[in-house]
Amino acid sequence: MKYRVHRFDIDMPADQQKLEQFLNNLEGEVVTIIPNVKPTFQLMGATAKVNFLYIVEKMTK
């Protein structure tokens, strides 16, 4: 089996359509999506932000 890993930079509210289009254009099967969660600190306290995704694709023949 062959796998391909894609890095997808994302701004969550703005890139929903872009992510949907990317996923629909993949040739193989999506095995998993791994978010990179970055902690951030704001005036009201700590929070987290997803700045990119790793998308693992299982290649078909």
C-alpha cells in the first residue's frame, strides 16, 4: 500500500470551501486528518488555534 501525506494550511472560518474542494479532488481514500493545534494567549485567557492539517491519503491503483 502507498500513502501520501498532504499539508493543508488553513484559516478555519475562511477556508471551509477550499478544504472541501481539496478533499473532493483527492484520488485515493482519506485515512485520517491530523490538526496541528497551536496554543495562543489572549486577554481573556488561553485558547488554541488550528493553523494547518496533515491529510493522509491511501493511494488506489
